[in-house]
Amino acid sequence: MPLHTVLGAIAVSATLWEVFIAPKPGLVDRFGPGSHRDMDFVTFLLSASALAPFWQKQALQGLRGVPPAEALDILRRTGIEMDRAMFEATSGINTHKGLIFALSLLLYGTGRCFFLGEGLRPGKVAAAAAAAVKGCCERELGSLESELPARPLTSGERIYLEHGITGIRGEAERGFPTVLEHGIPHFRMALDRGATRHDSALYALFNLMKHGEDTNIVARKGYAFWKADYLRLVEDLLAHEVPYDTVSLGSIRKMDEFFSIHRISPGGAADLLSCTLFLHDCDTLFPVVVNI
């Protein structure tokens, strides 16, 4: 099987694992729609299926040796196609737009690392991905401080202007520090303790919720809620040690109900969980440098 196809398949797996894991407080999973009224588990499966053929194309750009300075424009052209396919599959519902941006960059990063013969250690892949978006926050967000576009601002742009939060752009440009410092280490720590892949991913999600800049939370509930109440709720989730027992899972389900009722949706953390699983699996499946 061609290498870009394998990398694309790993991305598909990470996307499907993220929506399967449950209970994820406030998020769509196999148990229900969480805090959402316009999407459910099937919606996410339809979206994941529509996006599946495109991931390998993003990896191929890195494998072909496209330099970082040229990569973002190329990746975004395919990203536009992916947006279109997603919206067509979901009847206009945004299920994976943030993930399309983040995971496309990481797929490029994997290809770039193979091209350079550097292997797929998560830090190397994330650095290669970050090189493709160098200066992105200043160009696309910082410039808003001097001149606003003629079109309406996006939610992410409004949040940046009001609070200085750069969201997934900043996460990518900084080299995915939340994933490298919190997602992957806590996922692997849980695995080492004997937790299943499923529960390890859930534990990683809670750590990503604690440390990531989640513009979904800010957009829905406000900046003050994100900085205070939300983080206290996440600390309650992290109080349960892995491997989870039935009492812990019962408490997590109650928190899921609370998040869902109050429309708290940590969608940014969910995207970073997919990125965490993708980087871990690439590192695990390709532990040594592969010549192409």
C-alpha cells in the first residue's frame, strides 16, 4: 500500500476513534448528541466518510517535498474541497472544519518528515506542520487590529479581537504544544497504567480540555466562563484516576449530562484528541525512519 494511503488511513482511524469515545462531556459520541441539537453520531460518521479520501492527498504534499512556504496554499485548496464534501454529507452542518485545518497540517508534517528522512516522532511532525503556518496568526488575525475585512467576522476572529485567543491557528503555529505536552503524555501514561485505548483517550481529552485554548467554549459560554467555571468542571473530571472504575464512569456520565444541558461543547479539545491519536499512532506504526 502506498505510504500516503497508509497515512490517510491513520487519519481516518483517528477521526472515527474521536467520535466513538464516550461519554465525552457535551460532545457528540456514540451515546448521544451531547450539547448539540443539529448533529449526532451518524452525522459525524457521514462526515468522516466524506473526508476519508482527502487525507492522503494532504500527506502526499509533504511526501513530494513541497516546501513549507508553499504548503499552506496547497493544503487549503484541498481543504476547501473537504469543506464542501463535509457540508454536502451533513446537509450543511459543520462537524470537522477545525479538524480539517489541524489534521491536514499534521499529515503534511508526516509526509515532510518522511521526505527529509527524519522519522515520525510527534515533535518532529508537529514542527514540520508548524513550519507551513509560520506567521499565520499575524497575517490572518493580527492584521485585523489595523483593518477589518468587508465581510462579517468569523467567530474565531471576533474572539481574537476581544480576548487575544488565537485558537487552532495559534496551536498549529506553536507546534501543537497542547497535544505534545498534555495529550500524548497523558494518553500514554494511562496506557502504561493498564487502561484501555478508549479510556486512555478519554483521560487525554480531559487534559486537553484543561490546557487548550478552546474557542468553542468561549463562543458558546463566554470568556469568563471558560477561564473560571469551565476549568473547575474539568478539574472534577481529572479527579478520577485511570483505569476508570464504574463509579468514575458514572460521575463522568453525570458531567456529560451537565455539559449537555448547559450547552458546553469542548469541540476544540475534541479536534486535539484526534490529533493526539494520529501522532501517537504514526509514531507507534513507524518507530524507525522509512526510506521512500
